[in-house]
Amino acid sequence: MTEPVTAEQIGKSLFDFIKSRIVASGVDFNVDTNFSDIGIDSVSLVELLLFLERSFNIRIPDSHLTRANLSTINTLAGCASSCGSVVS
Amino acid sequence: MKKNQETISPLPQKIRLTGGDYFMLALDNKKCSTGLNGSICRLSMALSQPVDPDRLRTVLVQSAFAQWLPHLCFSRPVPFMRPRWLVNDQGQQISVITHKSEPSYITTGKYHNMRFDLFNNESGCARMVFTWPHALMDARGAEAFIQNLNIVEKEGHDREGLVNPERREPLTRRLQAMQTFGSRINQARKSVHYITNASRTPIAAFSPINSQSCNTTQSARIINFDEDETVQIERQCYASGANFMKSIFFLAASIKAVKAGLVRRNIKDGAIVVPVPKNLRLRGKPGPAFANHISTMTYRVKGNEAFRIPDIVTVLKEQMMNQMRAGIPEHYEVLMNLFRRMPLSQYSKILREPTKGQIATFFFSDVGESFKDTETFLGAPIQDVIHFAPVGFPPGLAIVFMRFKGMLCAIISYVLECFEQNDIDLMESVLRQGLLDGSNQ
């Protein structure tokens, strides 16, 4: 039986994905940096949501796509972990 | 320690066009063939005090990038080779033209000339209008170019990273790439399949009112929203179901407004098709100023789905997620890169197929936050910024959204020959109401 993925694991994966695919090299950020401070816009947020789908089979429902949940890597990871709904 | 000019990477003597550049050049070619001056963009900046033209000319001379840009010449020495810009000693410098008052129009002049028009009125306020060909820079690039002029004035040289040449990969990687040429063709095919399906006829479109042909005199209607209204619009994004996807909400409101215009003109048949550019730059830093770093997503909304904003939002959200899930923007970028090898005349012809010249109902773009963290232009405080998209016929209509100092602005650019004032008044009214009360519209 596979263990559920933790928010910390999701957060680390998101961090790596953002660092390699979304933000320019040399941009300084951490898991608590506000997305808007590093230029992550709505299109980039969609890319993060699709990354969660592909990597963890997690699809976050619309009701959870609030400003608070989409503000930092930690909040997004926490939301994804608590949703944890499997994509069919 | 100040960075010496000599330590800044020199600008290349030759640089490949991106797929986006070549696409813009093909559109430009298409417009020139109808007697226009090409695909020309404008950025208008209101300033609270005039800019000294000599100060601007000095900065343009100091900027190696501003000196380099006008000397680029299109080159394809061998047929089907990827085209390049080559630096030569021809080409005019970027002009700085002063005006005592603000005219209602600016002629663009010959293709490839970039210019600054400075308007200083008697009250002490001023306007700067920067004009440039889309084949050289996209909107974000033009903003980066202008922001760089502030840096040049302060530090005496350009910032790094204004030009991002396509890197020549090592031989092993290139050999590997040849083995995956088939996969690139496959990606391009998926993109063609998607675009062909999304833009299949019938497409609802406006046509010239009084004549068969269009001289395409351009005009624009600017719709400003104050801070309170901008906050209200953000709330409507969430209430309408678009959530954090503001661009989707803006597009939905635009589609509803355009639908109202189509209904007024008794154009009932056809779906509303809108290509939307996607910014490919990496985030978090001012990216390259030079070249078009864009891909495209295409949206298609049936006529009977284009009346209520929440319904339109649902359709657009699904299409956006599906396109990004399927990698359509990446496939489209591969397609545009492959098209670079095609002769320009042939490429322009392909753009007219398969929809016989009707490529969209209207063009749309959300530029996002403009000139964030930039308070002045060469010392003059910036009051307002407007982007004017190039719009020819077809489709004759473009809607651009942007934000400056947190306040939203929508610009309806249109071809005069295709619209009466009542058409534009109606679209403006429906757009404004849709944005402010979207969930109930």
C-alpha cells in the first residue's frame, strides 16, 4: 500500500519545478515566498496545477483555488496534500 | 563597483529569428501587400512633465542596444535555411520627433523605422509614444527596452540580457535532435490539427461597412477603471468562476461584448474564434527585450454559448486547461520554429488557409502589470501607459487588457472602415458592464 504523499514532498517538488521551468535563473525564492513577488502569474499557476496532476495525480477542485491557497509553495502544497483527490 | 561597458556581453552580429518573429514578419508581409506599413505596435505613455528630446537622443546614442536594433537586416542566404537578422551599416537611427500639441493620429512611416514621438502641451504635461515593428519585439520586450533607457541614463550602459540568442547546441545534442526530428514533426502536426479544428469555418467576423476593400485606418477606444472598480472586477473574476484566471474572465467579458456587436450587425452565423498569445519568458526577472517570445492558444466559443459570462468562462477554462494539458502551446512553438524554413511569401499564403483569410473574430491579449516598479521615464513621472495593438483587416478588431499602478485598462483597437461609432459604443458599454458585474451578466 503506497503512503500518501506529504505536503513537504509536494512542496519540494513544486520548488524544483518552479526553479527549473518557471522562473529565471538567479531569482531568489523559498517555499514561503509570495508567488506574485517572483512574477508567477495566472498562466504559471495553471502550469503548477497541471504539474500536480501529472506528478501526484492530484486535481485541486475549484472551490479550493482561493487566493490564500495559491499564495506560496507551502500553501499550495498544503492545499494539494489535503485535497489528494486521484485523477481518474 | 560600476560595471564597465566592456564587461557587458557584446551584441551579436547575427541572430536567428524566433518562430514568433517569423510569424510576425509573415503577418507584416501580409499587411504590406495590402498597402499598409506593416505590423506596427505603439506604446503611449502620459508623463507629468515633458521629456527633453536631446536627453532622450543622448541616451539612445549611449545605449548599444538602441544603436544595434535599427541596423538589423533580414537574411536567408540559402533557401530553406533558418532566417537571421544580420547587422549592417544601413538602417535609420531611432528617431525622436517633437510635437507642440497632441494630434489625433501618428503616421507610421516606412516599415522598420522605430521612433519616439514627444508631445509637450502647454499645461506642462506630456506624452511619449514609442512605435516599433512587431517583428523585432513584443509588448513586454518594448517595455523592457524603455525601462533599459532609464538604466542607461543612470549607469551609462545597457543592462545584461536584453538579447537572448538561440544557443548553438553541441554536436552530440544536435545529432540526438535529428533522431527526434520525427517527434518535432509530430508535435507540429498536433498543433496544426488543433488550430485547424479550432478555427474552422464558419467564423463570426466583422466586415467593411461601405466598401469591399479596407484601407484599415486604425482607431482605439480606451476604457479606464479606477482603483475601486479594479478591485470590484477582481471580485467578479472569482464570482464568475474564473477564480485566479483573470485573463479568462477578461476574455469572457470581451467575447460577450463582441457578440453584442455581432448581433447588432445581424451577424448570427459562426463561432467566435480568438487566438491569445502566451508569454514564454521565464518569470521573476526582466527578460530579453529583443524578439517575440510568445506562443498561442486558440479559443472557440459557439455563438449560442456567448451570451452569459459565467457560461463563457466555463467553456474557456476547459479549453485553456485542455490545451495546456495537451501541450498545445509547446507544440505550437515547435510548429512556428519549423515554419522558419518556409519562404515568407508561402508562409503568408498559409496564414490565409484554411479559413480563407478569416483567422479570428478578434485578437485578444492581457499584457498584465505594465512598468511595475518603474516610476519615471528619464526623470519624468509616469502617469499612465497604453498599449495599442496592431490591427489590420481581417479581423479588424483587437482588445488588449493591461494594468498600471494597480488600475485596469481595456483598449479596443479597431479598423475604422469596419465599425460605426455605435458599434464601438455598444461594445464598450457591454464590456464595462460585463467586467463590473460579470457573474450576473
